[in-house]
Amino acid sequence: MRTGMRLVSPAQRRARLAVRHHLAPAARAGSVAGAVAGMIALHGTDPASVYLAAWARTGSADKADVEHALYTERALVRMLGMRRTVFVVPAALVPVIQASCTDQIAERLRRQLTQVVQGAGIAPDAATWLKDVGEATVRALAARGSATGAELAREEPRLRTQIVDAADNPYGGSVNLTSRLLTLLSAEGLIVRGRPRGGWTSTQFAWSAAGARAELSAAEARAELARRWLFAFGPAPVSDLQWWTGWTAGQVKQTLARLQVTEVDLGGATGIMLTADKPALDEAAAVPPWPALLPALDPTAMGWRDRAWYVGDHAQALFDRSGNIGPTAWWDGRIVGGWAQRKDGEIVVRLLEDTGAEAAAAIADEAQRLRAWIGSGRVTPRFRTPLERELTEEQARLSRSTAVFADNAYIAQPGKNKSMVTFIIVLIIIGLIAGLIARLLLPGRDSLGILGTIVLGIVGSFIGGFLQNLIEYHHVSIHSFNTVGIIGSIIGAFVLLLLLRVTGMEPGRRRRR
């Protein structure tokens, strides 16, 4: 690393994040479109995340505001973009993302689909046949104005042609051509996703023909996208920019040569930022500590490849095995926990570190606001993560709509005492039932008594929770120890009793000398 480089601390990066990502209350965007523009794009793979991410950055936008921007005003467009991922982007940025990322993805998709059609023996000239079906589909869509895939398949029967999708994967099999071809046509910028055929969490979208777009060269588009990313996410290592865009190392190098960037020291690692943006480091005003509850796949949480400066040691609990992050709880620019919504609508937050009373109270208030905003809706992330699963599967422990945990300890919430008494009573009953059944399944002479039987069942419940997490997530952590339902408790109690018998530590049994 060169000497004399400007040092940019994690605290400075977090302060910029608070303002430029519209997460600090004083920096929130005035509109949904403004919030999206500040982030470049919102992850659109999980439809609910778009709404929740917009709400977190405006503080006041409701679901109707997001729908208006997407489907009435059309200020936002859902499209395939960086890393072959669906994003919601400002309409003005569609040509930039199309030329810089999506055109290259579309070429790969057409090549792959042509090979699938060729391999299935559908037509002697697979490329020509696929091109003809695609053009006929676009014409049918233009005539209808808007249609679902099923409606288009009735207009163009060749869309119902059977192909083998994902043949190398367990979930692969024979499917209609419809979904693959519509995805390809959208990647080529010929059609766009429209209003969903359901509520705000629906994944079933109608399609419409795309309008004319401005033409940009790939080099120009990449330079503009990189400039916007550096403004919103910089300073950051070059590797973060390459990961976020999905470009090759050569494309990143050529793109940065078109921009004026400055190297900075990110605490031992070299980062880059826009040269014109460097004075803003000195001009940044202090930002009061702020809470946030961000959805799964939020663009801030997924904005960098190197995440240690804001995730800390919590990655194992918050990410799935494919690298998708679940819902997160933030305090002052760092992830300090996660949240989930249970089936009864309750919002539950678990803090993964000691944040102090002020942070816990602020996050609890944010959870109450989120619960009120969601209303009767239900939010289940498309990609489930260890902590989110734990929180949704735990028994409802509190009587109010919001609960905040810090390593399984409740943090000052109304109704806590009443809820704790209820939880303890339920735990004792489950412990007694699980303990009795375990002793019936593994009879023997012992002097456990009622109290010992209850303890056997309660400890067995935690052992069952540990085994469940080990089987599901293939890792062991502090979050693996939690209670489970009656079946898991019985299994855990049985395992514990068996171990006690094998080791000779069962109460009432003397060891041989």
C-alpha cells in the first residue's frame, strides 16, 4: 500500500452509508423514486423486499406509493441486471444497466436456451425457431397490452413446447418454454414485468411490451454505473465494485480508466473513491445514532463483497449458504441482529450483541412501526436464513406484537412479566410430557421424580433444538441452542436419558467400584 494515502475509517464509511442510503432519519428520501435513485437499484427477487426497502428509506411511503411509482407513474422498472439478478431501478437508468450488464447476460441466456431447444430436437434450426417464437410472442403482447405467461401461451401455442429445465439439478425437469423465453425477452429489453397478479408480496407478474430506449455503448454505460456506485457505496475496494456489477476484471479496469478516482486506505486495504467526492469526507456532519430494520436482500446489506466492517461476526446467522442475507437489525451503521415476522403477524427481533439500552429501545420502536406498516400482510423471505428460521419457528413468547431479544434475553418490553410467566408454565408442561414419554420409551429403575422428569424434558427440548439446527444448517453456533416443539423435545429427552444410562450418571443408579 502506498504511503500518504488518505485513511478512511469504518466509522466514516458508516456515516456516509447513513446519509447516502437514506437510512438516518434526517437523511430519508422524500419519495420512493428518490430512495431508489440514491441506491441505484433495489433487489427485486423478493417482491416484499422492494416495499420494505423503500419504506425504510422514506419513513412514510406506504404500499400504494410504491405501486404508484412502479405501475402508474412507471418511474421505476423491474429488470434483470447486475449479477443476473432482478432489480427495481429508476426508469432513467434502464439504458445504463441494460448496456452495461443486461445485454451481456441476454446473449448468454439466448445461447443457452438455443442449446436446450436444439438438444430437445424441437426444430432443425433451433436458433431460427426460437427467434420466430420470440417475435410472435412480442407481437401478441403488444396487441394485448398486458398479459401473463399463461395468457400468452394461449395466443402463441409454441410457448407450451416442453423443454428440460435445469437438467443437472434435483429440482429440474420438463417444463413449458414460456418462463425461460419470457425471461430471455425481458433481458433483451423487449418486454417488461408489470403489475403482479396478487398483493404486494406476489411473485406472479403480468408482462407488457417495452418502449423505445436510448442506445448507449457498453463502455459509456459501465462508466456511468461505476460512477454512481462509487458515489453511493464508495470508498470501497475495487473487488467490491467487480462483485456488485458482475463484470470481469478487465472490464472493471477499463471502466475505472475512464473515471477520475483516488486510492484511499481502508484500514489496511486499498479502496477507491471518486476524486471529486473526496472533500465530502471532511465536510460530513455528525449523524446521531440511528436504528433500522432492513428486509432480506436489502441493497445496503448486499452492497459490498467485503462486509466485515458492518456485519462483524454475525454472518453465519444472517446469510444462507448461497450468500443471500436475511432481514437485519441495524444500529448506527452496523448490523447488530435480525428480525422476522411470525404467522400471527408478530415482529420479533433478536440482537446478536449487547447494544445497550438506548439501541434496544430504538430498535423496539422501529419494530412497532414496521408491524403497524405491514398491517395484515405476511412477509416470508424467499431465501430463508438460520436466524430468520429460528425466530419464526420459536413459540410465541410475548403477548404484545413486538419482542426484542439479546442472546435469548428479553429487553424491557410492555407485558414482559405476564409473558414470561406464560412461557415458563408452557415450558414446564412440555418438559413434563417430553420427560415422561422419554422414560416410557426407555424404561429403567431411576429416582428422577416429577421435578427430575420436568428437567429432563426441558433440557431435552434444548438438545432437540440443537440437533434440528445441526441437521438443517450443518453448523454449530450459540444460536443452535433453542427450544423446539413437543416432538423435538421428546427426541432430545430420549437422547439425554440414553446418554445418562450409558454413562451411568442416571440418578438413583450406583456406579460399580
